[in-house]
Amino acid sequence: MIALVRLLAILLVVLTVVYVSLSFYSRAVRREKLEARWYEEGLRGDKDAWITAGLEEYDGSVRRKLLLGVYVVPTALIGVIIYVVNFA
């Protein structure tokens, strides 16, 4: 039982690092796309406010929530492996 708790604790730490890294990377890519669109379309006005509004829209998007799969998929896979090894 202690081994399982230790595995889950380490898994939680590793998955949190992966989630935060992916989150920062995804947000940076979205920012670059918004800046490229700003220049491509030749928009006028406050660029920073427009990019901030675009990033706020991104924060509520489904794509952002899909990153939570970083926690779900490995945990489910480990659960399936434990079940198959012990009960099948």
C-alpha cells in the first residue's frame, strides 16, 4: 500500500510539472498566433489589449481544458494495468 501511495505522489508531482509546462507553451503559441494575426490583418488600436482579450478567450476554451488530460490518461492507464495484473 505504501508503494502505491509513493507512486501516486511521484506521479502527481511529475504530471503537475508536465501540465504547467504544456500550459505555458500552449499560451505562448496562442500569443504568437494572435500577434501574427494582428500584423497580418493590419488591425488598428491597442495591440496589447487585443491580445489580452484573445488570451482571456483562450483561457475559457475547450483546448485549455483538454490539457487536463495530462492527469486523466496516465492515471487511468495505471489503474487499468493494476487491474489487469491483479484480477485478470
